[in-house]
Amino acid sequence: MKRKKYLFAIATVLSLMLASCGGTSDTKKDMAANEGFQEADVIGDFADLPPNEDNYVNPFSDVDNPENYNILALAAKDANFSTFRRLAAMGNLDLILKSDKNYTVFMPTNEAFKKMPEEKFEKLIDPANRAQLGLFLQRHILVGKHTPMDFNETQAIETVAEEEITVSTNNPGDISMVGGAHVIGSGTEASNGIIYAVDAIVEPTKDVFTN
């Protein structure tokens, strides 16, 4: 019951933030004004999405003391997550992921977003669809810091969006897939959670644009 109340509180805060940024002609400028972002960082077109760096197999391997950075600050240390960071700013989830609360993020790489149908991606970055963007991102986030050893079998887990996704393991502590996406590496601990890089978007149980 306490967990449900906590998730409901998060959803309420997110809804209020998302509602406050919709419906104005200056939405992109407002999103770009968030700390750490410039107006040029706001995503323009699907074709502009950057590729991953070559032979990308060990996220954050060149970052010293990753546990000293919050989730978004750590993501900023790896260029392969630039699309996720920009979407988080556009969807106002950057405030949540920089907070003192612990979260686990299955973070798609730039290449993962390039695998999306272009029409679907264009809908996500449409200023009129900020609520759908927020829900889309929430499906990649769990409440709490979940280390690899917390996943010891194929299981369904609940996301911040209060929907379940499937996590599969090869062995205890060795996550292989989550929501249909392959996990890259073994997870990297941040000051307020843990990041697992994934090679595709985490598939929702229903499309965010379906009523």
C-alpha cells in the first residue's frame, strides 16, 4: 500500500509538471531553459539523431567514480545517451532524475531511438504530446536502486508508469533483456540510482498514443 501511494505521488507530480509546459508556442524554449541544456539541444528531426560510438559494449567505462554523479549528470558523461537526456528535459523528467530519490533507469542509447518508427518518434517530440512523452519515459524507470543481483530470474516488474515490464536473466545477477531490449553491460551505479544501457526502447504493454 505504501509503495502504491508513493507511485501515485510521483505520477501526480509528473502530471502537474507536464501540464504546466503544454500548449504554448514557447514550449521548446522553456524545455531548453532547464539546467544543463541549451536551445540547440532540443531535438529537431528524426534524421538528426546521432549514432552510437563504434563497438559500444561497456557504458561509462571511462568515467571515474560514477557513483558521485546523479543519473542525468552521469548520462551526460556518455555521448551515447544524448537523445535520452534531451527527451528527459523536454518531458520535464530531468527534475526527477536529478533528485535525491533513488531510481533505476533502463536507458536507451541513441541507436535505440533510431530503431523506432520515424512517425512514432516525431509524435513523441511534438510539443502537443508532452504527456505521452512523459509516460513513454516513465516506462523505462523503476522506483529504487535495483542492482543486478536483485534480478535472479525472469520476472515482471512495475515501472514508475505503474505498468509491468519483463526482465530476463541468463544467470543470477546477469540481466539479458528488459521489455524486449537487450541490456548492454552490467549496469552503472549513480549517486541516486543505477543506469542500465539498453539497445532498444522498452516495449510498453500498450501504445502511449492509444486511448
